[in-house]
Amino acid sequence: MKRQKRDMMERAFQKGYMAGVEGRSKELCPKEEGPEHQQWINGWREGRSDHWDGYTGVSGIHRVNEVVIHH
């Protein structure tokens, strides 16, 4: 059985979230514009917020799973 690729919007959000929670710059977004860019930025913002709230490392594992599952 062939595995399906993940939804590109979901993947963009997850990648953006991981960049944000790791404290990376939003300038690292691989897309310049369009819906995938917006999803990446949305993920980055949420990840950045979690980074500021202290959800990093081991304390953030449960939060990362929540975000990945719900988006």
C-alpha cells in the first residue's frame, strides 16, 4: 500500500512551528508568498509564543505533539 504525502499546508505549519520554537528567524521561511508561506508564518508565530512561554526542550514535548496533531 502506498503511503500518502502529508498535506502541504500542515507540513508548512509544522515546519514553521519548529523554527519558531527553536528561536529561529521568520526570514528563514522557504516560501516567499502564497498560502504555504502564510501557514509557515502562522506556525512560526505559535512556535515563537511557545518559546517565550518556556515550552522548549523536554518541557515542550507535550506541546509540540498537541500542535502537530491539531493542525
